[in-house]
Amino acid sequence: MLQGFYNLDGIRTLYVSELLMIDPNQIVNKEYFADLDLFEFVFTIGGDAEEDTAVFVWGKNEIGQLVTAHRLIYSELEEVMVVL
């Protein structure tokens, strides 16, 4: 389950809600509008392959190039979770 929220004047508003069924070894690319001052994405992973599923998120600039500063990469998160 993928949910995207934006925050405007302290109000958290849902603007993306999508249930994705992903097959083994499948890669899914999704693009959502996020040109907002404050936004949040929530990924809920379940099922038999929960332990083997990874989420990667990259931001893009106005011409569609990936922006390194706006990324979430599973291997980096995994390192942080181990340190904590």
C-alpha cells in the first residue's frame, strides 16, 4: 500500500492512495506530483515476501532528472536501522 500526503497549514491531506500487487522479481516505477513544501509517503509492505521487498524513492527536478538530495534507498535505511 502506498499513500502520499501533503501538509498545508498544519492539515495532513491524503492525495495518493494505491494498493500495488507486485510479483516476485518485479520492479514497479511510479511517479507522483510532489512539488509541495511538505509531503510524506507511507509504504506498507505485507504478505509472504515482506522480508524480501525493498522500496527505493527518488525525487526529480523540473526537467525530470533524478535528484540525489531527495532519495530514499533501502541499503542506506538498512544501515541506519542496524546502527540504531
